[in-house]
Amino acid sequence: MTALRAAGAPLALVAAIVVGIKAGEASGPSGSVPLLILAVVAGLGALVASGRLRLAISAIGVLLLACALTGRAFDGMVHSAFRAPAQSMHSVVLRGTLVGDPDPFRFSTSALVRVTNLDGAAVPARTVLVRASGDLMGQLGILGAGDRVRLDGMLEPLEGWDAYQRWRHAVARLELRRIEAFTATGAPLTRVADAIRGRVLEGTRGLPASERALLAGFLLGDTRSMSAGTKATFRDAGLSHLVAVSGENLAFVLALASPFLGRMPRTGRLVGGIAVIVVFGTMTRWEPSVLRAATMAVLALLARYSGRPASAARLLALGAGLLLLIDPFLVHSVGFELSCAACAGIAFLGPPVSARLRGPAWFREALGTTFAAQLGVAPVQIPIFGSLPLVALPANVLAAPLVGPITVLGLVSSVVADVFGARSTPGRIVALPVFVLVRLLEGVATASARFPLAVDGRGVLLVGAVVSLIAAGLRLRGRSAPAAVP
């Protein structure tokens, strides 16, 4: 309850933002100027108000702002230079930059490209989904985020499963016929991040293919080399989040950088910390979970710099609200929803659950945090995926002690392999404990996946009702017990 009260106002504003986004989606493409003016007026009114009136006016202001920004985003998608060619399925030549790494599938490879040139003419930048099949799968697959390309293909509307890509701002699909040219990224930040990313991946070469692919997912969220069987195993065990980079990975990276940052002056620590966060986010391609974690980390650094540290619950509410205003379509990102839900569960339920458990502190914190995270994601995971694996709680408790050592030793082994070589004696020595830890993690996932028990929405309601009745009975019993005689 303490965390909830501390984050009460930011949570109310986040709720208003979500309502505004939904209202903007319902109204569709629209002009945003009138709503923006009203939002500014509400903001000015909140400055002179106080107490609950200020919160109410602020909520109205951010609701109007979110509605305006959502309508503007839809308007940009509908009124674009790509709409008419896509509807008529024209052959076009595009020039643009890859937004992220290509995603390999069984029969195709796809990538999002930020296009700035259509058939030789400059156009307002829009995102296009590029899909390649046959021999072109390999050609597209070797490219990476930030690479600049010239592509020849047929422009089509987003249909079927690809329609979901509109929530990633895609306005059309290009069936690729030929990659006419490509050049590596020239952005300094991306080049630095890619160089570090390459060194990290190079450091895993001393491991067998399966463990190497799993470590790449664990450290960088890069699951492209993981087999379908391994992905299914981790999903059935409720451990998929371990190969999706999140706040825990970022926390370990900041911990590794802390000895260097600690020697800097106060402002230097702030700038250096933000630089580490930005480079790490670029390395991991700014996945929604990374966006959430990075935003919270930057807000935490700013709060500490200003001398007003904030709780995790407040940072989550402020970070989520800010990100939703920047990109209203994040409300449809499953990764973003799960990341926020897990973080909310840990922030609001973790401390009270851990305090009521028995045993050593490390056990209570691990079990309480894991249980709180599972409770947090349940309202999101069950409606989307239909169920929640019951084995996820014990599996995560067993996997939790392995997370830190794998992250730290995995990064250290990459540095050693970069200096001495992945197959050198020092490289093999450092890689050995990483191999053992990754195999242990695989063993936990494999053993847990053998218990396919899951709970759906009705099961959650039943368990919640039973727990509530037991809690109510214990409370009533405690009140009715006779007072002790001194």
C-alpha cells in the first residue's frame, strides 16, 4: 500500500494517457491542433491549481495530449506516399535504413525499413515491412540495424498476420525482388554499439552452438540462432523472459560500470551512466522491454542527481507514461505490457510478499520477487496466451541464482576472448564456468517444461477466491482471539 500511495498520482496520469490513446484510436486519423491547444490550456491550469484539483486537471491534459498524438500517428500512416502504390501493388525502388535486425522465419525473413526515398523522390520518412523468401532470405538476413539499403520489389498493403506491424508504424509491405545496394551504418552511436555487440558475440565462439545461441539471447536478446525446440522449452517452463533483455540485464551492466563511474565527479557519473544506458539500449536494438528499463534507469539517475530518489513504483509510472506519449502504439506491444506488468508486480507486491515469508533473506527475496512478478504478468499473459504455466514459479526460483553469474561471467568471458582469443587457453578457462551455468539453466528449463500444467483465467479467479477466503478467515480469527492476560 505504501508503494501504491507513493505512485498514486503518476498511476492516475498513466491511466488517463491509456484512455486518451484508446479514444484517439476510436476517433481514427484526425487533426491534432485543437486537442493540443486544449492540452496546453489544461497544463497551464494545473500550474495554478493545487491538491486534487491539480491532479484532475493534469489528468485531463495528458488525456487530451495522448488522444491528439494518437490521432496524429494514425493520420501519418493513412496520408503517406506509400498508400496509393501499395493499394495498386506497384513495383517500386526504395531507399532507407533498417530499423532493427531482420527476423528469420521458416519460409521467409522480414525486416522493418525506415524509407526516405520512393522511386528516386524524397518522401516523408515512413516504415515499410520488407519480406524476403527463397535465396533472398539469406541476403536480407545478413544485414543489421542501421544498414542503409536500396531495395526493388512490389509494394502491397499490410494484410493477415502482417497487419499487426502497423502497431510498429509500418504503412505497407514490400515483397523483395532484389537488394540493389547496401552500405553499413554511418551513425557513430550505432557503430560503437555494433562493435561492442560484435565483441560480445565473438566471445561466445568457444561454446557449443546451442549454448552459444542461448547466451546470445541471454546477454543481448538476440534469439535468431536459437532453435525452435529451445524456444518452446523456455516458453513452456515460463522462462522466456530470460532471453528477452530487460531491467535485470541493464542493472548488471551498470553494476559492472560502477567502479569506473564512481571515480567521476557527480555530473560525470550522471552523464556516464546515461551514456552506458544509451549504448546498451542501442546494442539490444531498443526492444520494448529495454525501452521501459532504460527509461526507468535514466529517471532514477536524474532523481538521484537532484537529491530526490524515487521509488520503483513511481519511476515505473513516470517512465511508462512518458513512453506512451512518445509512442502511443506501445500500448499494443506485448513485450512492453509484460515488462511493465512484471515490474509493477515486483514494485507493489514484492516487498510485502517477501516480508511475510520465512527463511533466509536471499530465499525470501528471490521467492517473493518471483511470485510478485508472476502475479503481475498473469492479467496480461492469460488473456493473450490463454494460460500461465504453474511451473513458472519454481522454475524462476531455481533459475534466479544463475541469472547474475551468467550475465557477469558471460560479459567477462567476451572481454577475455576479445583480448586472447575465444579458443585460447585463457578464453577456454573463463568460458568453462559460463558453459556449466548455461547448461544448468538449460537443465532447469528442460525439467520444468516436462510439467505442462497451466492455469487459465477461471483457475486464477478460483485460486484468488480461495486465498481471499483464507486471508479473511485468518484476520477474523485474529480479531476474535481473547486478549492475553498480562
